Amino acid sequence: MNKKPPLASLILASLVMLLIFVAPASAAVLQADFIPDPTSGNAPLVVLFTDKSTGNASVYMWDFGDGGTSRNKNPGHTYLEPGNYTATLKITRGPYYSTASHTITVPGTDPATQPPMAHLTAVSKTGTAPFTVQFIDKSTGGPTAWMWYFGNGDGALSREQNPTYTYTKPGVYTVSLQVWNAQGVCSEKFVNYITVIAANNAPVANAGSDQVVEQANPEGVDVTLDGSGSTDDGQILPLTYTWTWNGGSATGDKPVVTLPLGTTTVTLTVFDGELSSTDTVDITVKDTTAPTITTSGKPVVLWPPNHKYHTVSISDFVSSVKDICDASVGVDKIVITSVSSDEPEEALGEGDGNTTEDIVIKSPQTIDLRAERQGDGNGRVYTINYKVTDASGNTATGSSQVWVPHDQGNGDIAVDDGAAAGYTANYP
């Protein structure tokens, strides 16, 4: 008869079999390992890490020993400073992990065994002439001697470690530095390193020559101002031109402006964006053109010759007066200057009556003329002389005639024998 083992014995046997199947097998399979390449060298040292672990790890954690980390399977890392670094790989899978480490050696260098490396900087690299530059030596490797070349073409150099140099002319300069120590020499050229700009000088305004021009209309005349003679060094901006005078302004180098009668002083200001200067020009507008008198072109005829007075006015033969500048000038501004007759005032026995004062100038614009002529003559001609003056003092003169024909009829005229044959009455 077969006996069954107790229940407790069966449970214990099962646990033992489970431990043999799970624990030892997992721990044996997960094993961290890697190869660094290279393991030593001067900084900067680039090391490639190749994973050689077994056990199908799910997580890779790298610590390169200088603060750097990675979770890549096969990372790379650069060691920048000398030292001995422990690179560690930790792999995990579930609750299990494994680690491995290697030492990376980055040896230091002795500056005393190395030649120097030339380098420099400047406090400021761009300025206006004269431009003083403070150079600063930034060379490495412990140089003990320096030679600076400032590139200005005059052979200037310095043996100071941190020299100061003044550039007096505009230009772009290449600076060279040569350094020495017991191990060797090093030269470095810094092309177009210093830029010197020309100092900005104030422009010179030139408003052109004074002008005298003729007035063209009551408002004045259009005048072209000319500032094109102004000069500038062109360091900042193109010049701007501003013209000012009492009551007006304009811009541009050659503006056309309207100026009134008289002398106007115009100020030109030129500005280069930083500095300015001024100049003045006098523009004199003159009116030398006399007014224009327009007449009817026909004489006034007095008939019959009955020795009576007839009043004659300027408006009887002048139709208009115009002045290009003085709009106030008109027919009413005309003034009679004299009236003449080509016959004597009283020629006894000539049939002109026993009268005197054949000409009576009553006002600047009206005359009383006696309607008479000599019986055996060719008719009487009165000549009225007059003038008109504009505001600028320009005077225009004219004359018109009044006839007393010998006979009445078509084609009857009076023939002017001239004032010398008669007499003249002046006014005033």
C-alpha cells in the first residue's frame, strides 16, 4: 500500500524548485560591461563607449565621472580638462541591475614645456580720428616678450604687453602680435581689426550771390535761390537746405520762391545731420517798368467854332491805364502837365474872336477849351499832355488832341502846326 507524503512536504518541495528555476538563472544572465576608446589622451579627449553587457538590459545609465551623463547604449563623451575620471555603466532590467567601471586618464600639460599662443583684444575697435586704442594681450602659454605692429604704414610698433596707440588718419587697419617664451614664438594677424572714421566737420553754407531782379506782378517776382555752392565732407548724411526770410521759408538746394518789391534778406541753413552753418543772400526786387496808357486814338472835335468853352476830361480820350506791379494805377491817376494850341490866343483880324484865355486848366484831369480857330487858317489843334506815375516812381507820358476844324463836313480835319506856332499853358 502506497503512502502519500504530507501536504507540508509538497509545498516546501515546490518552493525549492521555483527558486532554482527563477533566481539563480536571472542573476547570472544580467552582467554590465563596456569598452572605452581611447582610455587616455590630452584634452580635449573624445572617448567612444561601446556596450558589451549581457542579459538584455532595458535601461543604460552612464556616469562619465566629470559630471556628464547619458542614457544612450553606445554614447560618446569629450573630456575637456586634465584628470583621472571613473566612467561607470549601470544597466537594469526589472528589479535587477549590474554595474561596470573603467578609468579614463587625461594627463595635464606643463606650460613651461609649450610655446605661447598669440591672441589680443581691444577696448574699442571703431572710433573717430584721432582714435586712441587700448590693446590687451590675451595670449596663452606664458609669453615673456611681445611685439605689436599697428598696421598704419608708418612702422610704428610696441614691445609693451598692453600698449596704447593713436590712429590719426581714417582707415581700416590690420594689427599683428608676435609673442615669445623659452619654448618658441607665435605670430597672429588680425585683419581689418581697427576702423577709424574721419571726424565730421561742419558744412559750409553758400547762399549764392546777391540778386537784383525786375518785379513781374503785384505780388513780386519768382526768384530761384541757389545753395548748390554749399560744401560738406559727407561724413554723416547728405545736406539738407532750409531757407528762411521775414514771412516765408523754403527747402531744397534750388527752390523757386516769390519775393515782394524791395530788398529781402534770405538766410540759408545747411545741416548734415549733426552740424550746421548759415549764410545770407540779399534779393532786391525793383520796379522800373512804367505804366501803360491806352487811348482811343481819336481827337475830340469841338463844333461849332462859337468861341464858347467846352470842358474836356482825360477820360474823353484815355480808355485805360495798367501797371504790372501797382494795381492802384488807373485813369483817375493821370495828371495833366500842359496844354498847347497851334494858334495864338488872340490873332487880331484873323477871325478867332476878341477872346483870351482860350485854355483854362481847371483840375489835374479837366480843361476848358474855347471852340474857335482863325478864319483863314487850317483849323486849331489843342494838344493835351499828361502823365501817370506808379508807386515805384515810374512815369508814363502821353498826349491827345482836341480839334476845332476850319469847316464842318466829312473829311474835315485840323492840321497841327505845332505849339511853336501858338502858345502853351503849363500845369500846375
